[in-house]
Amino acid sequence: MIAKDRKGSGLGLSIVKWIVTLHGWQIHAENELGEGKKMVVTNVS
């Protein structure tokens, strides 16, 4: 469980996106009400 009162630098997702793009893969977010967000990485090679 992740505490909502924790603060971060906000760099995590941009670093992941950079790595995913570097490998030629794709990343997208899926969001369902009450379920939270899910990041999906797809290898398109």
C-alpha cells in the first residue's frame, strides 16, 4: 500500500517513459474509476 501523504520528485514515470521509448516499446495508462491507474508497457518490435 502506498501512503498518500508521501511526496516524491515526480521523475519516476518520465524515467520509465524514456527507457521504454529507448527500447522502441510503447507505454500507456489505463484508468478505471475506483480501481486506480495501471501503466501498460508493450513490446512492439
